[in-house]
Amino acid sequence: MTHSGKNTPETQTTLPPATNNNSPPIPALPKKASPLVAILLLLIAMLSLQGGASLAKTLFPVVGPQGVTALRLGIGSILLLLYFRPWRLKMRGGNLRSLLMYGLALGCMNYSFYLALRTVPLGIAVALEFTGPLAVAMFSSRRPVDFIWVVLAVTGLLFLLPLGQSAGGVDLKGACFALIAGACWAIYILAGQRAGSSYGPGTAAMGSLIAALIFFPVGVIQAKTSIFSWEILPLGLLIALLTSAIPYSLEMMALTKLPAKTFGTLMSMEPAMAALSGIIFLGEFLTGTQWLGLAAIIAASAGSTLTIQRKTKIETVDIAGNNPSGK
């Protein structure tokens, strides 16, 4: 998660410009700042996102993945509503169905991803989830070179999915949940493209609110214990900050200094960052075959980004931190 909305390498764009003085300011680096600073901020954003996912997984024994989903969507939606204040923005309206699909996909993406994390290492779950936006990017451009990225992505899946003797200890049910999260991510991108054209910056907060209205009560009911205790709520706030507010701010700042292709290529490293976070914080060591699978999907994502053409670019309204991997 996750991606904080999920900012994908192939579809990443900045949020639409402010439509009036009530729009929240977009964070930006000083004009004289070096691009290396932007790269550092982007790496910190990815570490924050995956560190938040690791923290979320440590709460599973207490409230379960469903309870964590409720905490993340509930608190994250409050933060987004306070920041974007959609009720003060001038929005064109329309495309209500796309907005509902956007919110539903966001909620289902988070819910499925955390269910996957219950039995699948963080790095593998993020890599499997990445196949969703990667598929959107590749299907939007049918050039011969894209066949290479398809082959790499399929090769990565064969290394990671528990098929035959290559299972590598990965739970099949958990892997399926990660792929479902990826499919939801793809729907999130496509629906966000349409909803964003009508609701602008308010799309992020309104979509998150829709997701929370649906999945917050589900998570509360299915949670192992109450999520409204003073021991749990501060951790929920920390998870929301690590997977939403902090990555969002840092990514927006990095975008002001980095070309879109450079930004997208660096974001392709997110599965590796997730695997590193899993090793450091969760003790989830991967096999050589699993690392090969991660490398193949990262290469497919980076290659698709580097060879993408402007006319095939899909523009979305995204928010860092709704990435289920922080997600």
C-alpha cells in the first residue's frame, strides 16, 4: 500500500493546479535545490511508506489485518479531509460513478493488500501488487518493445507465485489477495483518471472518504479486538502519517525537481524497498528465486517507464499514502 494513493511509476502525475485560493498549497523544494536532494526525499518517502506497512503488520496479532485497514482508512481519510478541504474547492462535478469506483477500488486495494500481508512477505506482496498498474501501462501501449516488459513481468510472477516446486514457501491464498489488490490498483488508476477531471484535488479526499465509509465498519466488526483503545489509536495515527502524509509531501516535493521519467524509474524500486523493510523490521528474508522474481518485475516496471510515450500516458489524481503497501 499501496501505494498512499498509489503513485505508480507508469502513471504518476502531479495533482491538478489549484482552482482557487482555498486550495491547499503543494509542497515544493527551493529553486536552487539539487536534484540529488529530490532523489533523497523520494527514497525517504518509499522507506516511510514501507516502514509504515511493516508497522501495520506488527499490529496484526492484536487487531488483525481488517482492524489495521479500518485504522488506516479511517484516520487517513480524516487527515486528507482536513488538508484538502474538498467542501471549499470549486469542483465541476459529474462522473459520480467514476468517483464511487475510485473510492471502492481504493478501499478494496487496502483491504486485500493487508489480507495478503497476513501470510506473504512484504516485498513479495508489493511486487505482486505492482503487476496491476504495470498491466495498465503496458496495455495502453502496444508497441513491440512492450513485449519485453510483458515477458519480464510474467517471468517475475512465475518466480514468485507458489506454482509447483517453485512455491518457495509463499502462501497461495495470500498471493491471490496481493494480485486482487493489484487489480484494484489498476481500477483505481482508470477510475481516478475520469473522476479527477471533474473533482480535481478533491478527488483524493472524497475517494478516501468513500473507501472509509465502506471498509471502516467492516474492519471494526472483523477486528480481533477494539481499535478504539488508547494503546491502538496512536499507532494507527503513526501508520496513517507514515503511509499517507509523509510520503505524499516528500513525493510532491521531489516531483518539482525530477523529470517524470526519472521519478517513475525510481518509484519502480518500491518492491525492493518493501523487501528491505521486511528484512529489517519483520525478519522476512527472501530466497534467491524470490529475489529474481522481484528483480524481473522491477526491471519490467522501470523499462515500461523509460520507454513510455507521452501519448500513451495515463494521467491520474493520486495521493501518496493510500498505497496499500503502506498501502
